[in-house]
Amino acid sequence: MNVFDYVVVSIDGDYANLRRTDVESGELKLVARALLPDSIMEGTKLHYEYMEYQIVE
């Protein structure tokens, strides 16, 4: 099972750039906004588990 933590770095139209926060990496992951919660904005922290993204408070 893959479990990751991300932060939304930027939003570009129908896509968002996410950076992992649980490991040291400079790479960004491009994800369709349709797969993300509706209320995301830059700086939102996300948790990915069971093929689903959830906002972390």
C-alpha cells in the first residue's frame, strides 16, 4: 500500500503541482484537479492513501 504526504505548490488550470513532504525530493507531481478535493489552494497539505487524496488540517 502506498501512502504519501504532499503540499500543493501551484495550480495551473485543470492541474496541480504537488511536492512530497514525507521524503526529501525536488520533483513535482502533476495531478489532475478532478482527482483532488475541491477546496485545495496553494499551500494545502494532502495525504494520499488507497488511491485517494485527503486534505490534512
